[in-house]
Amino acid sequence: MLLSQRSLFSIPSDIVYLNTAYMSPLLKSVMIAINQGTQAKENPWKIKIPDFYEDVNKARFLFSKIVNAKSDTIAIIPSASYGIETAAKNLKLSSQKEILILEDQFPSNVYPWIRLAEEQNGNIRMISNKEQNDLTSFIVNSIDEKCQIVALPNVLWTTGELIDLVKVRQKCNIVNAALVLDLTQSVGAMSIDFREVKPDFAVVANYKWMLGPYTTGFLYVDPKYHEGRPLEEGWISRKNSQNFINLVNYTNKYQTGAVRFDMGERSNFSLIPGVVAALEQLLNWSISEIEATLQNQNATLANKLKNIGLSVLNEQQRGPHFVSAELPSDSNPDLLSILESKNIYLSKRANSLRITPHLWSNNEELDYFVFELSKAL
Ligand SMILES: Cc1ncc(COP(=O)(O)O)c(C=O)c1O
């Protein structure tokens, strides 16, 4: 279990920040790396050809360790929507076949599928767990021979409700469906093993649980798609791009692996050093330690919320890093702004409070939050 890591962040002592699911603060080490990266561009004569390759490849390598994949399956992308669009452009959908998504899923993992279904004369099957059955069983039972693509998260972004992706993969194998994952609300805080889950494509935007800068992210691409079509035909992802003098000797060959799916200008000299610094810190803590610490912190918090009469998902139903509390129908509509006036920051999604503390949080703050919440309800 990790002790409070607050000193590694620049969060003023009177701020109670419980909103990682919205956006994490940057670590001091990440700020230093970004500032150094930005300064390099102030003196561009110091930026050499290897600088276009080394940090991005380091980021790929470090990320691949977090999800237990090979480094050459990882592409550098700016957003979850970019990665999902890449998946949609490289997956086949036959006429009348279906793409299965969950109701209330984050839109970046919905709109590309609506477009693909329209273009290929297929259908979206949006399933809604109205009866509140076990979410994994509900999804597994909904996947059938008509489903050609299953597009899901690991936890729902609104409530943190957990999906067992290994079970989903097993069912996808039976019906021969591709599995596309948006793991933006889980990777970095929750262990996942891509050798077990075997996604076809998986995306992560870095600015939440990965503690990274905005407009950076990763796309995992299963090797069977490595000959696929990228969204952009960038020059740097082509074979021998290191040879800047010869770039006009155009080639139809790409660098190996998933590099062809990299975004244009992926070697962002300011942000990529920040991504690397965040990954180094995550690996230094270790994902399993982060997960265990947040699980423990949130179990205590969930009990306190129950004690003030709120209903929370039990531990088996939710991600270890996520707590959501259903609000009573007569709760104060100004709840969030009242809490903000007390320097407490969190989100409300649909009728639930979404409470996502992290390693900078401590029990005293959580007690203060529960006390102020009970007054404001
Ligand atoms: C589940 C999930 N995916 C993705 C995103 C961000 O998407 P994008 O990177 O396309 O802006 C969010 C932001 O809240 C999210 O909750």
C-alpha cells in the first residue's frame, strides 16, 4: 500500500480534488519534463533527428509494460476518438451485422460506430441494463452471432461500474466478433493484461488515470491489423524516415508494427517528455500498488457515504478507483457549486456523484468532504 503522494503534486493544501475521472493534475516531474521539452524548441538547433524517435519509442515501450503487450503493437494518438476512428476504419462490418455498444457509453466510443453502421448498412445494438443485472453477464448474454464488433470500456465513465473483459472476450471468440476497448477511465489505475483480454484495438487518452498531458494517448493494435490503413499518411511512419535527406524518395512501405497508425507530428517535443515522466512514475509506484491503495481508500469512503444514507455500488460491482453515489431525487440542485465553495471538486454524471480521489488524497480530506456533502444534500 502506498502512503500519500501529495508532495509530488502542486495541489494547494486547502483543495480537495476528487475528480481524476474528469482530469488529473500533472505531477511536478511531468511539469519539469514538459517545460524542458518546450525549452528545447526555443533553441531548435539542439533538436536532432534521433529526438523525433527516441522519446516516442520510450513512451510506447513504457506503456506496453502497463498493459502487458509488445511495444510494437502501440501507436501514439492524440485522443480516444482518434484511436476508435482508426479501429472503425480497419474493421469489417457486413450488411445487416451489428456493432454492440452500451447505453451511456462515452461518445468517443459511439460516434465512429454510428458512422460505420450507416456506411456499411449495418446496425448499432445499444444495450441497456435497465433491470440492473450483473453487467458482465448482461453483456455476455447480449452478444450473439449478429454482433461483428463489440465496443466497450472496462468501467462505465459515469458510475465506475465494472465489466469483466476476459469473459466478454471469450464470448466474442465464440461468435467471432472483434473487441474494441476504450480504457481511458481505467488504465493507469487498474491492472489489465492484454495477453488475456486480447483486444483487437484498445485506446487510452492520457489526461485522466495516466496522469499525462492533454492531447496525448495510446492505441493498441493487434498484429493482425498491422498491414491496415492509418487515418493519416504521415511521412515519419514510413520506412527509413530517419533519413531526412531522402524523404522525397517516396516509398509505399511503413515502419514495422503499429507505428503506421501514429498521428502526424507525434514527436511532440513538449508533451511526449511529460508522457514519459508520467509513465515512469506510474511504473515506479506499480499499477497493482496504485490499484490496491485506491481500492482501500475508496472502500472506506464508500462506507462513509452509506452512513450518510447514500446508495453506492458494492466493491465487486465497481472499479477499485471509482466511487459513485446515487443522489436522492430531492437532492440540492446546487450541490456541486456548494461543494466548490468549500474547495471540494468532483463531478455529477446523470443522477450520480462521481467521486474519484487518487494518491494525493487523504482520509482527513475525505472525512471533510463527506461532512460537507451531508450538510449540502
Ligand atoms: C471513457 C472516456 N473515453 C474518452 C474520453 C475522452 O475522449 P477523447 O480523448 O476522444 O476526447 C473520456 C473523457 O471523459 C472518457 O470518459
